[in-house]
Amino acid sequence: MLIWGSTWFAIEFQLGVVDPEASIVYRYFSAAGILFIWCKVKQLPLLFNRKSHGWFALMGLLMFCLNYIFAYRAQIHITSALSAIAFTSMLWMNIINSRLFFGTRIAPRIYLGAALGISGIFVLFGPQVAEVSFSDAVFFGSILAVTGALMASLGNIVSQAAQKESLPVVQSNAWSMLYGGLFTTVIALASGSEFGFDATPTYVVSLLYLSVFGSVIAFGAYLTLLGRIGAHRAGYATVMFPVVALILSMLFEGLSADFSIIAGFALVLSGNFLILTKSHKH
């Protein structure tokens, strides 16, 4: 959560000079390369059957291709605050998709925790959103962000299903990120995107950060958690990401803790407690 909370800010440095699809290709080819090298060093098996590669390809398409194309494109039109709010819809999507695809029984406290968390995000970012003029561009960007969240949620479901098939997380991520990079390359070429590169320190450093920390480490940790507690509960991490981003802003950018921030934190943490604690039946 600490890493992903900072990636919203890092993505801002990827936009402007290089086409979003090209930046995504660079990010996930780099991340896949790092994971394949890690697997070789640790002597982890990399050979899988056709069915397994079907899971990898589907997860790559949803989670490491379409999800990020929509997310990067959204932040061209809307602020990171609006993007963060839109992406928290993935929590509800995970709850619904877990019920639809796995028949997961959702405890009432999960719904209550989700409602508290989303409410907390709106309270936290309310002052920033109130200053936004809801033009057609902002509406379009918000739709892109929510669509990206839907792709990510479906990718979560695929990852959980793959782990139920005993497919290991590290190798699954390596292959899925490779497939995600390949799918994004095809989409980029078909849409006429140019594969330019920005050699400025801000672009290069943000790309490295997103590849290593925002992809290799963050997805490894998150998808492992997802396999253990299920998509319907792990999805609460999407609520915590913007909270972490706000905390970083308080620490390094001088943001003051006013009533909306304190109240928002209280709601988010209350929701987190309800979702991640197990009920005890007597």
C-alpha cells in the first residue's frame, strides 16, 4: 500500500511527452524482465502448459494492459485525486465479482466496511473535488478511470482463479506482465501511438520506480494477499492507496491536517478494521 499510494504521483511524470501506451510497454517489459531474471537466479520453474498460459494471457490483458491504458489516459483529463476516487470503485466491483464468479458469501461487515471506506475517500478528497469544473473532459476522464478499475477487478478475479489452480504468484506475474506488454504493443501500433522516449531524469526515474516498486514488488505483495484473503477483502487496498498518497503529501508537501482529513482517515481506518478482521461466532 505504501508503494502504490505513491504511484499516482509517479504516473504524472510519465505523461506529456511519451504516449501513455508506450510508457506502459516500457514499464511492463522492464518489470517482466526483472521477474524472469529473478526466477532464473532462484531456479523457479518457468515452463507451464497451454492452459496456464491462457490464465497468464488473460491476466496480462486485463490487469497489465487495459487497466493501465485506461488509468494513464484518465489522468490526462482528470486530477490524481479524482482518479483515486474513481479507482476505489474497484472495492465494490471485487465484492460483486467474487460473488458472481466464486459464489463468495459476503458478510454484512464487509459491505459496511466498504461503505465506510468509500465515504472516507470522498470526505478526504471532497475539498479538492469541489474545486473541479465538471466539463466533458472531466466526465470522460472519470469514465476512463472507472473502466480501468473494472479491468483491474476482473484481473483480480483471474489471478485468484489462477492461484486456485496452484499457479505460483511470481512466475504468473512474470508471464502476465510479458503478455500485458505484448498486448499493449499491439494496441499502441494499431492506434498509431509513437514509441518515443523522454530521457529526462524525472521520466527515467519515475519509469524505474513504477517498474521495480510499483509493478514487481507491489503486485507481488498484493496478489499474494489476494490469494490468501480473497479479492472481496484485498480490494480494500484500493481505498488505502490514496490515503497513503495523502499522508505523503502531509509529510513532504506541508499539507495540513484539517477536519476533513481527520474525519476521512477515521472512516477509512474503521472500514479497514471491519473488512480485515474475522468475525467470531460463538
